[in-house]
Amino acid sequence: MKGQWFLISAVIATTIFLVISGLFKSYFVTDASLVARSSEDFYFHNIEQQINNSVYQPDCTMMERGLREFRSFVQKEMEKIGYVAFVNYSYQCDPGSRTVTPGVLVASERMILCNNVDINSVLPPGSTDIFCG
């Protein structure tokens, strides 16, 4: 008789712990998709890197044409996926060395990332108090 009560109490205890675990399960679940939904920083750094890669074009006219095409492509494609993208650049095309200084702004309803951009020329004046250095 003692063995039967032991089995019954073990089943009851296990059921109680299972119910408690089920009740508190939602408190301990982490939403890993939240990170994947905000990919502004990935796009921002990727655009800057691709602009810097344009330095490796064979000559200055091809570099300038590639930069113009890339800027147009980025702005159209980012608009399609719901981001505001603004790309500008300045470059030095000396015979010995070439440098490109990218200006990139990527904005969504969650955040604004920018570098080397006058934000008031892109977004409506007074809409934000951000300085892009």
C-alpha cells in the first residue's frame, strides 16, 4: 500500500511542477527575432564599406561613375525595404593616391544612423536633434 501512495504522490507532484512550469514559460522566453528585425546597422556599415571599396577602380572616371551608380542603387533599394537612405561622398583623385570620404545616413522609424552628413539637409529641419560627425 505504501508503494501505491508513493507512485500517486509522485505523479501528483510531477503534474503540479509541469503546470507551474507551463504557467511561467512565457516569462523566460527570449524573442531572438527582435535582433533580426532591426538591421539598420548592418546596412549602414555595408554601404560605407562598399563606398570605400570603390577606390580600387582602375581610373578616376570609372570610380566616379561607380559611386554615382552605387548611390542611386542604394537609395532605390533601401526605399523598397522601408528605409530612408542618403549617400553622398567626396573624393580625391590624385595620381599617387585616391581617397573617398563617404557620407551615409540610414533611417527607419526605430533609429537613425549617420556619418559625415548634414542631417538637416536630408530630414525636415527641426525634426530631430542629431549631429552626424
